[in-house]
Amino acid sequence: MTKQLPWLVVGQGALGSLMAVQLARQNQSVQLKLRQSQRVTIAYEQSSHSFTGTIGINCPSLIFAAVKAYQVAPLLDEFRQQPLFDQSQLILSYNGMLSNEAEQLRPQDWHWVTTHGAYRDGNQVVHGGHGESWLGGMAGQTTPPAFFSQLEQALPPLHFSSDINLRRWYKLAVNCLINPYTVIHQCRNGELPERVAPAEWRQVADEIVQLAAARGRQLDAEDLLAQARRVIAQTAANRSSMLQDYRLQRPLELDYLNGFVVTASAAEGMVAPANQLLCERIKAMQATRDPQ
């Protein structure tokens, strides 16, 4: 029987913290990758869980990294400098798309796509919206990896996908239809149906469908809108990650969501004016709030 690799969870973001706690509750060996070695306590529901923090990869590991899209490239650059990375498995979760994923990621890397919602309140992690998740490989692997059952038990339900990029297109669309509007309207997810004009939402979805078709993916705008409405209902009380980042004056993932739709459409000789307008509105809000 193959010895089980320990888990290394990157950072202390909401989803990473939730996964670390849930893996620990399944009696898995879990460390957190932090900027410095230290003990970290994460509170969840009525209990607290203490983790060892480590700077790098100190043994072959199952690496779970739920990070911001703009953190992916520097994280991978850091990992490539560590010899044990070649003996480790990487599970990545981030919103949006990178323009150079084929160059950045290894064929053996995995994507984890989720509709679960979580947020941090101090050292407390709150599971704000129960959803579902999908796991699939960069190379279109057709069978689940050995660690699949651990992720499934930690945060169910989990589905295996041999075409995870299709699921990522759906997630891209849902984020494009929700996140920027929560910033523009400064509201929780559940308030969006009252604030966003259906025709505007539809145009954003149509532009994503147009881009996907140019990339060989057949999506349906009504299906995307229905999925967005389901996620809004599941996470009605949540503030989107983009709204939280905006209020904390952190970098936004806009360039990897609606911005990706704009730039990727341009590369295909198309335009995406609704998505471009969303980007312009939010960047204008940032410029007004943060004058140089």
C-alpha cells in the first residue's frame, strides 16, 4: 500500500483555511505554507485547530492552493526552485483564467473548481455558502487521483471531471456575472437580482459564449445565467471575494475575469463591450477612491 502524502495548504485565505480544517477533521496530516514558520490556530464552528506553518516544501506533499489568480505565477516560480516540488502533487483553485496556463502549469497538475463560499473573520473561518466542487487534471486525466477520496470527505460533494476546463468556463462566467456587480453596487450577492438589469447580464453572458465558441467550447447563455442565479441563491448573504478585496484595497482579480474576456476576445478578433464597460467602471471607482 502506498504511503499517504501529507497535505500542504497554501496560505490562510478563506477557502484554504476551510479545506485545512476539514482535512484535519478527517485526521489528515496538514501543514500551512506561510511566509514564516509559526503555529497558526484557525477557529471553525465550535472548535479550534492548530497547524504548523512552514516556509517551503519540506517533504513530498499534496499541495492545495486556493489563491488569487495574480498569485499563481509567483507561487509556481517559488515552487519550481524547490526540488521536492517534482515529487509533489499540486491542486490549484483560482478564479478566472490565465493567458498562459499551458506554459505555467504541469500536465500532472490538478484544478479544483468550487461553488462553496467562505470568508474569514479574524482567525474564524465561516462556511458562508454550501455548494459543490469538481476536480480534474490539466492533461484531461480520465481517472480520479488517489487523494480524491480525501478531498471528497473533507468538503463534499466532489465530482471528478475528465474535462475540468469546461467546468472552469462555467465558473469564469458565474464570477463575471456576480463579482464585478457586487463591487459596483457595493452589495451582498443576494441583492444583485434587484440591482442588475437582465439585458445587461445577458450581454455579459453572450460575450462569454462568443469567446468560448472561438475557443472550441459550446456554452449556452441562458444556462450560464441560471447557474449564476443558483450561486446567488446559495450565497445570498455573502460578500463576494472581489467586494471584500475592494473594501480592503487589495488587488482585484478583474483582469482574470471580465478583463480576460475582453483581452481574449480581442485576440480572437472580437469585442466584448459589456465586459469592458464593467472593467472600466470598477477601475474608475478605484481611481476615484485611490488618487495617485
